[in-house]
Amino acid sequence: MMRNAILFPALFFVVCATSAHAKPAVDQPQLPATYVPSGKQMFKDYCAACHGADGKGRGPVTYSLKIPAPDLTTLAKRHEGKFPTDYVSSILRFGPGFSAHGSADMPTWGALFQYLDKYNQAAVQKRIKNLCDYLASLQEK
């Protein structure tokens, strides 16, 4: 009786573990190891909550921010008509700091991208480039 009480849960565990391991996840698409999302997708995933889907600084969490999120569609206008790629790349990679962006409320995405890409610097740079390119495409004409 005691042997059955130990054997049955152990057998049940092995059967469950084997069946769970044998079935591939149908709902999760398999992406290549070098996959880097588009700038538009990353903006939606990481930026739109604060900056809004249109980049104008009116995202759904705006009301909870100490300092309002800036309008990203006017970056070029605020930098003498030229999109400030180096500035934006630096903000994305290293964070805003206190003097460059006004506050440290914005997350530092570079560290997250490094973690997501398993410290593959080429992939991190590609993510930041894709995001910068997308932000450049949002600029007011």
C-alpha cells in the first residue's frame, strides 16, 4: 500500500513531464535566434504606453507620469530640422540621465535589449537603429 502511494505520484509526474515535453507549443511561433523586431513593433511594445501610438506624448499612462512624455514627432523640429539620430540612440541605449532628458523617468532600453538578445551587440544596435528609423519616419513635415 505504501509503495503504491509513492509509485503512483512518481509515475504520474513522469507521464505528465514526458507528454508536456513531447508536444511543441502550437501558439508560440518559432523565431530565428537572430530575429530583431521592426521599429514600428518595438515602438508599440515599449514606447506607445507613454508616448502614445502616434508618438505625440499622449499614451494611456501619461497621467501617472511625474513629467509628461515628450512629443516624439517634433524631435527634428526641436533640433534645427534634422532628426537627432545620435541623441535618440544614446537615450535609448543608456537612458535619459538628468540633464539630457529632464528626468530619469524613461526606462533604459539598451539594458533590456542586451538581455533579450543575449548580449549580442549587433542585435542590440539593430534594435536601436530600427527604433530610430521608425521615430525618424514619425517626424512632422
